[in-house]
Amino acid sequence: MTKIIMVFFALVAAIQVIKPLGWPGLRHRRDAWKLALGGFVVAVAAIVFTAMFQPVG
């Protein structure tokens, strides 16, 4: 699941570099780092969330 999230955010960041999306906070090409950081944060949160519910032992 985290691989899908990372691929999605990488594609959106690539689109942002080619042609800015114009969304609030993403009006310039240089804002692509925000998408990459957001993807990383979501992936880490997904890993932590799934680890919390793994059976111990």
C-alpha cells in the first residue's frame, strides 16, 4: 500500500514540475517538494498505523 502512495505522490510531483497544478500552495514549479514531503509523511503514517495493529509474538 505504501508503494502505491509513494508512486502516486511521485507522479503528482512530476506533473507539478512540468505544469504547475494551480492548487492553493502549489502555484509554482518549485512547490513540488511539498508533494514529495506529503507522500513521505502519508507513507510513514500508514506504516506506523499498520504496525500498531500487528499481533505481537
